Amino acid sequence: MSTKRGRSTFRSAKGRSRWRDSLSSSQRVLVLVGLALFLIVDVILVGLALSANQVPSAERTPRPLVTFNSTPQPAPAPVASAEPTAEPAADGKRFITTIDGQTLWRATAGACASTPAVVERSVDAGTTWTPLATNAFDLRQVLTLTTGEEGELEIIGATGDACAVGGFSSTDAGDTWAPDAALPGEVGYETPDGTSIVVAGQGVGLPCPAVEVISARTDRTVAACAAVMAEWDPTAGAWSTTPYAGVHGLATEGDRLMFVARGVPGCNGLGALAINGVPAAVSSAPLVGCIEGADGSAPAALTIAGQGAWLWVGDRLYRSADGGATWS
């Protein structure tokens, strides 16, 4: 058995030697060339296979280029939402008042649940304004801004997280304030939630579904809605209403009523109308002037004193020294 295994091994070795020796030089060259061609073809096939598994360049998502800048770039500003705020009616209302036309006070209504009210004073007839500090009583929402008989500045407002209604007055033009508990029982105002109007300390309800403009003083309360003007008649204990659309601002002084309205024929802006009487016959009020270019879509507030009138609308303050006939 061992001899046969040895012979078999010997024959295999001898056979391989005879095959190699039998090749001529030209045959050896051909063999080497064939092997080289085989390797080249194999490399090409492997390359094609790898490229076939790659994602086409057209389908790739391009990556942003890395840039370097010594100044950090700000993030894009958020786009303002078109959704209304929780209390749009209160936020949009505003107030303005004066005694002599040289010193004026104005306020945004604000809202308890959103942006607090801002109260400002001007001592140069409205050219410049300075905010007044109201943080001492945590004023959130202005309900009425008036001047009293002695020249004091008066505010009925909602304060603190509880949105509690209170009166506050200032005898130094708004530098300091003191609580005035009697004021809410004397001056009319719309409640913070806009569901009723308080006259002489008593809730009297609204003259319409929603009040857009209100002028409330100790002796008179007039309100304007989308299509109605209304004046509280204390003798009858009811609202005296007149159909009238487009009222954008109103003010009273004694028995005189002035209001500005949109859509007045012949006026490219806001028309100024004025009439005497309590309650006023609003439907017969004559046009006394036109505030050309005034924005009829921006919040507005109007105040009058003697022959002077001041209309704060948008970011503009218009003045009249002749009872509303001309404005600048």
C-alpha cells in the first residue's frame, strides 16, 4: 500500500514537469498574454458592478456648502400669524384726552391676557411722547382715559392677574397715581370682556353685539357699533340708537358731539362731523371737514377741547384748531 501511494505521488510530479517543459517560448508568451487580458477584463467588470450600485447624481440631495463668516447671521424673523389674538377688540382700541391742547395723554387699551396697556404723555402738542409708569398698580387694560374738572388725569382700568377693575387719578399729569375708588361709579366704561357698559356704577348692557368706539365721561356716554350709534339716556334708562355706519372715532364736550367716519361722500380719508344736542341727532350731523389720507382701517381715538380737535389714527396725530374744518 505504501509503494502504490509513493508511485502515485511520483507520477503526478513527473507529469507536471513534462507539461511545463513541453511548452515552447511562443506558447509561454501566449499564456502570459492571456492571463494579463483575463485580469484586465476582470478589473473592468468589477468596476462596472460597483458603479451600477451607486445612486445617480441627479437623484442626490445636494448638501449646503459650509461657509465661514466672522459675523453671525441672524435667524429669519418669524412670519406673523394671520390668526386673531385672544382679545382683538380690546387690543385695537385706544384713547386720547387733553385740557389745553398743549399737554395730551393717550393710551392703548391693551388686554389682561396679552399685551398690557401703554399710557403716554406729550407736553409739546403731540410732537413727542413719553411713557408713563403704571407698574405701581399693575395696569393691564385701560377702559377709560379722561381728565377731571380740576385738571386731574383719570384712568379706569383692569389690573393684575385677576383683571380687577379700579379707578386711579393723578394730580401731577401722570407722574404719580393714587387709587380713586369713586371713579368707576362716576365715569362710564366698557367692561374688560366687552360684554357690557357700566354707567354711573351700573351695568346697562350693550346697544349692539359689539362696541367698536366709546366716549365716556361723567356726564355723557356715547358708543358706536358697526352700523349703529347709541347714546345712553339716563332719564329713560335706555340707549337712544340711530342707524349710522362707519364711525371710526368720537368725542364729546358738554352738549357737543364730534365724530369721524369712513366712506363719507367727497372725502378721501375720514370725514369729520359735529352736532350739538343731548341725545344728539346723529343722522343730521353736518360734515365740517375732511382728514385727507387718514387711514380708515387703523385704530383711532378722538378728543376735543373748545375749537381744538385731535385725532390719533395709526401712527399719525392730526390736529384741528377750527372745530374740525381743517386738519394738519
